[in-house]
Amino acid sequence: MALPRPVLPGCTYMITRRCTQRQFLLRPDPEVNNAFLYCLAEAAARFQIWVLFTLASSNHHHTGIHDPHGNYPAFLEHFHKLLAKCGNAIRGRWENFWAAEQTSVVRLIEPQDVLDKMIYALTNPVKDHLVERAHHWPGVSSLRAILDDRPVTATRPRSFFRDDGPMPDAVTLKFRRPAGFEHLDHSAWRQLVEDSVARAEREAAEARRTRGGRVLGRATVLRQSWSDRPNSQEPRRGLSPRVAARSKWSRIEALLRNREFIDAYRRARDQLMRGVRDALFPAGS
């Protein structure tokens, strides 16, 4: 059984989930890109989640959210369920769409941690040497919408939803600026994001020069079969982080809070299993 996770209003997270067997089920194409944005926007509106950024790679996605009301588990269940059904309908398949492992939910402690993860996500195809520049990625990326401060719109996928059903014909998603950067006007915020992305692009280019590699390229990504998967071996049995913080002391404090929550949750669960019906679970259970 997976470890319990506290669900508290007002927290910010980066969500990561990968496709089953690392298959390229999210390989970019207009239909899949539209379905991803539609399901994300509809789920965010339904559960009052603020989406900060998102990047859909061919076999996983990174999405940053702020959860004002403690609704993120319901949001995740709904978003991933809808996208799995849409994706399977588009690909003409029936088996599980997502890997069976627990969705990665990393709490981002401070504003700089949110920015770090945003840049990590938006430049993920660059660091994986799929494209040279972040804006070259042909899949879903919130980079341009963030830089231009404009919403994105997706239409109801015809591959899964019926025309006379209750789902909206179209949905619009506005990417929120992370807390802690409100003092910047849009020009300064845009410059900060652009400079951070450019730095990651330079580091990836230097890594390729050092090892003599090159990018796969946008055209090759688009030609890949959705049933393919990477040739590399996936690391196994590594750590699965639950918090991200540049500050050592902020990280230690967050880890201690998590430890206290897990210990209190286990004590309450043990009491409940022994028949104590009024066992007191910690806040966030």
C-alpha cells in the first residue's frame, strides 16, 4: 500500500505521471494535444485547481498546480481518468493507459522551488535532447501561453465524448502565475522565464557538445509510433521525492512534517483497525 499523503488547502505541487510501459501514448499530434488540454482544463475548472504550467512529453507529463481548497486527489482522479479514456479511444486500444505506480506528487515549498520545477518541466524535451529549443516541442507546452499571458482553448474530443453529452463544447485554461512573483509586471515575469529557459537550453547544448550527441528533432518525434518506447533502461527502486526545496532548512522542516503526519496517520489507522471508531486522524487525512 502506498504511503498516505496529507491533503491540505493552499499547497502547490508538481504532478508527474507516465504512460504504461513507457509507451509513447502521448506522442504529439493535434488530436492528442487537444484531448490533453481539454481534460486538464475541464478537471481544473471542476475542482477549482489553479494550473501553473504543464508539459506533455511522449510518455509522461509534468503539471504544476496550486490547490486552494484541498481538492487535488479528486482533480487527479478525474483528469487522468478522462485522459486515459480519450487516449485509448484515439489510439484504438483498451488496456491501462497509465503506469500502475502511484502518481508522483511533489510539494513545492517556496516560490523559487515552483519556478525551478516550472523551468524543469518546460525544458524537459530539451534536456532529453529531443529538440534544441523549448518552443520547438510539438506537444502540449504552456511555455508560449505563459510568455504571452494568454489562455489556451481546447474543444471536446470527438473520439470519446458524445455530441449530446454533458461535457462542454470547449474549455479555456488560464495558466496562473505562481505565488511570490506578484510584484513583477508581465514584462519582468516574461523576462525571468525566458532567461531561465535559455539557461537550460545552453546547458543541454553544452552537454551534447561534451559527449558528441545531437537532438532527435521535431520531425523524428512526430514520426515515432505511439506503441514504441525508449530503448534506455529505466532506473528502478530509486527515491520518490515528496517535497522540493532549495533551502536545506525548509526541506528538513517539510520532511519532518511529512514524517509526523505519516506516524500520526498510522497510529490512528491502527486504532481504527482495533475497533476504536473515534480514532483521531491528523489534519489532511
